[in-house]
Amino acid sequence: MTAQSHTRRTVLTTGAAVAGAAAGTVVLAACGDGETESPPTEGGQPSSAAPAGQRVAALNDVPVGGATTVKTPDGQDAIISRRSQNEVAGFSAVCTHQGCAVAPEGAELVCPCHGSRFDAFTGEVKNGPASEPLPAVKVAIERDQIVTA
């Protein structure tokens, strides 16, 4: 058996890979396991599993043609978008590339970590490196409120 010398670079690279894998596992575990409006995706994260009818935001808090960051009733980070006066959609705010929080920018959701861009109304990837859409969070409009569906 031969002794192998480890450089500082190999030790740091290995440590970073292990830490990244652990962080990815924590992010996936925190997403819950509810149903999604879009079909499940390979490597995608499940949507929020909050019970139906719970308030997420006031309808007026989400601009028509834009999106807003919210917390779901079960504590998950989400994005609520509003395509028209009476049409809303919800998505996980966790980028499917490496788990960073996406932020609304008009009709897009942008990941500040690596530049992925998602359609704010469908969750579909517009520009990578992400290759999977954002998982849907079911929402509906009830009177002047956006609630879980």
C-alpha cells in the first residue's frame, strides 16, 4: 500500500463537494411532498403541501403582470405571480439548479447565484443553467385574497 499526499486544493475541493451535497439534501427535504400542478420532473422538488384555503397574500399585493415573494402557510418560500386581474400562479422560490432563492423581476424570476431565469407565470426555464421548471404551488383567488388550493 502506498501513501498518498493530499494537497490543500484536493482537501478543499472534496470538502466543498460534500458540503454542497449535504446542502442540496437539506433543501430537498425542506420542500415538502405535496401535489404539483405540473407533472413531476426528474430532479425537481415537490411543491408546498399547505392545506387548501389558507391565506398566502392579498390579491392587491401582487401586481398584474408581475410577481411577489411570499411565505406559504407551512413556511415555504414561494413566488406568486399574477398574469391578469383574475389569474394567479404559485411556484417554489427555490431554484432547481442549486437551491438558491429566485427573485421576481417583472415577468421573470431570476436566480442571483448562477443567472437562471424562469417564466413568472408558468415556472418554465427561460435561460439556464437550470434545466427543470420551478415546482408549482397550488393557489387560487377567493374574494380579495390569494389562498392555497
